[in-house]
Amino acid sequence: MNYTLLIPEILLTILALVIILFGLLMSDKDKNMLGYLSAAGILASIIAILGTSGSASFFYFYNSLVIDPLSQVFKLIFLTVSLLVVIASIGYFKNNPHQDEYYTLLLLALVGMMVVSSANDLISLFVGFELASMSTYVLAGFEKKNSLSLEAALKYFIIGSLSSALLLFGMSLVYGITGSTNIPVIIDYFRANPLLAASSLGVIGIIFLVAGFGFKMALVPFHMWAPDTYEGSPTVVSSLLAAGSKKMGFVAAFRLLVLFAVAVVPLRLDIQMAFGVLAVITMTYGNIVAISQRSIKRMLAYSSIAQAGYISLAFVVTTQMSVAGGVLLALGHALMKGGAFIAVAVVAYMVLSDNKNAKNTDDLENFAGLSKRAPITAFSLLVFLLALAGIPPSAGFIGKFVLFYAVIIEAVARASSWLLLVVIIAILNSALSIYYYARVIKYMYVLPPTGDKIKEPTPYVVALVLAVIGTIGIGIYPEPFIQMAMNAAHVLGV
């Protein structure tokens, strides 16, 4: 077997173990180097994946893991987000005595996400979910003296445990019908026995799987953990959760539910209709509630819920272009949302520099005159907000354009009025989101500053600049990214 394709997972696992062991021997001041070591390991993993990209599929460990274009593109998403988060964390957790635990948990969460993206078996899928989830539960409550952080971790843990139970129960029903946990075997069995797939037991199993993935993707009504968790977690951890771990649910759903919709004809329309309803409710609810938020972290959380609704349109028609649009929008969302939360972390740093006892550091008022106090942060946040609204040239525009266009084409081909209605609602929601994004921009560039200009910390600036380059770069030169997304969609047989 060619295990070189598993080098990123092996490298990051070893690095996590090395960091936790070395942390026992280091002084608190020396632990600052662990962030640089983590960033170097993630960067090496990105280079390894880029160097082995191709269109072939390779199977490992009795077909429980697969390395293919779909897994590789989502691994790049997870690695890119984690790199940005680690770079920002070098500034956020500087001189923190628990940096060794923090970076170990972050790397293990990353490995879990990568396992999910390669999972070709229900057991490996669940193990990957739990490895990432257990790590992020602790990361969400990493600021132990902050009651909001502890509340965020507890809510995340309780609801995450519920979602895992739903997912596992759905998997058990599917296993009971098919006698296998291997995803291709399950799909082939249902293709050969469509009546069993459409039976009451099969439908209940699919419902529980959709519910379990819905929690991971933060689709309404399974979203209730996201706003409180994003608001209470350390801001760099919120960046990881919103931009990284949420994509686990999408890659797992692509791997399993899209295959169900394509291969099992009796369930195709049911799955598409279910996701059509979920997508419309999710994007509408997320955008409407985001309008009333004064906490920027909560606003970004509800915005992230709305974005999940847009990405879910990929499941509504399950064509190659729609799935590619979903993958492309997931990539853009990772950069935009990850960068936006890092910008919020800079504002919190500024507020605490002025007043160490300050509360509500992410309140909208703290962004007044940000362009004069921290021009790089303000410009970066401007780019991210416009990209989230779908303004060109940006990754957000390209992702939405490909995805919406795919749904429109299918609506015309089927002469389907309900598909056309879904995409119209999506376009109107995208326009609605401009209002609350523009309000933040107004505060940053129109209102007078609330304090003096500060020197923006270098780690934050590096992370922001990298995210801006990625966001605009995909918008200006989208061809290779569209092709990468099309290759990922082709794996699913759409």
C-alpha cells in the first residue's frame, strides 16, 4: 500500500503527541514556540496534499478510508482554516501556560476532521466525528475563568452528544437493513433492493442520519447550539468551529446522502425535498435573526447558519454542478468566516488594551471608527463581509453563482416551479444579508473612532492577510478551484 497519501494524518497525530509531551518539560515562556511548530506541521501537510493531488481513488484499512478528490479538497479546507487559526492563536494565547494542551487539542480536532473527509465506512465516519467533537468541546471552554466560555462548552457538549446519538441510531438502522457499515456496499445494496430503502425502517434511518448531519451543519431546527457556542468560545476557537468543524457535516453528507439520492431512486425526491425545505428555513431564519444582533460574534453565527442554508442547496438537485457549487462555497465560506472571526479577535484585543475589565468586547459599538484605529483589520473585515454577501470579485460570489446557476438550470430542465422558488428565495436572502453586513461597514468607516490608533499584533495581521488573499484570489482566478470542485463532485457519480 502507498501510505504516503496518509502522511498528513500521520504527521499531525505525531506532532500532537510530541507537543503534549514536550509541554511537560517546557517553561511557560518557551511554550510560545509550540504555535510556530503547529503552523509548520500544518503547512507541511498542505504541501503534501497539493503534491499528491489527482483524480484516482485509493482505499485503506479494509476500505474504511478513501483518498480521492472529494477528501483532498475538504482536507485542504480543514488545513487552511487550522493554519489561519494557529497563526492567530500565537497572538491570542501568548504566554498562556496551557498552550501545549491547546495546540494538541486543535491538532487532534484537525485529524478528526480529516478522517471524516476520508471516511468510507460508517464506523470510521463516527470515530472521526467523535475525535473532532471531543477536542472542540474542550476548546470551546478553554477560557476556564470565563463563564460564557464554560456555558458555550456545556451547551456544545450536550447538544453535540444528542446529535451523535441520533447519527449513531440512524447508522444502526442502516446496518440492520444492509448488514454492512461500508458505504459503497450499503449504496449497492439499496440500489439492488430499492423497496427496502423505501421501507419504513429505511426511511426512519435516513431521517435520523439527516438529523445527525443537520446538527453538525447547524441547519435549522438543529442549529440551537451555534450562536451561544460561537459567542462564548475563545474567538479563535469560534473561527475554527464556524469555518472548519461545521464542514465535517457537509463532507459526510456529500459522501453518504448524495450517494443515496443518486443511487436509490425511490428516496431521491424525498431527500431533495427535505433539503429544499431545510435550506429555505435555514437561510431565511439565519438572515432575519442576524439583523437584530448587536454582538458581532452572534451576528456572524447566524450569518454562518444562513450560509449553511445556501450550501444545502447542493442536496436539492444533486447534479455535478450543484455539488461542485456547494464544495466551492464551503471553501470560500471557510476563508471568509474564519477571517471574520479573527478580525473580531483583534477588536477584542483593542478593547481589553483600553480596559482590562471590559465586557462584551464584540459589541457593535466597539467597531466604530475601526478603519482609523486598525486599518488592516478594518479592510480585511470589509472584504470578508462583502464576500459573505456575495459581492464580486470574491470566493463568496463565485460559490453562490455556481450553486445558484446549477439549481436554475435544473429547475428549467425539469420545468419545476418549486426549484425555481427555492433559488429565488436564496437570491433574496443573499440580498437581505447585505443590510447587516453594511451596518458593520458603516460603523467601521463612517462613525468616529472610540480610541487611539493601535499597533495591530503581527500574528493576527498575517492570518488576516492570508485569508484576504485567498478570498479575493478565488474570485479573480476561479478556474482551478472550480475544476477542483467538479473533480470532487465527480467522485460521487453525479
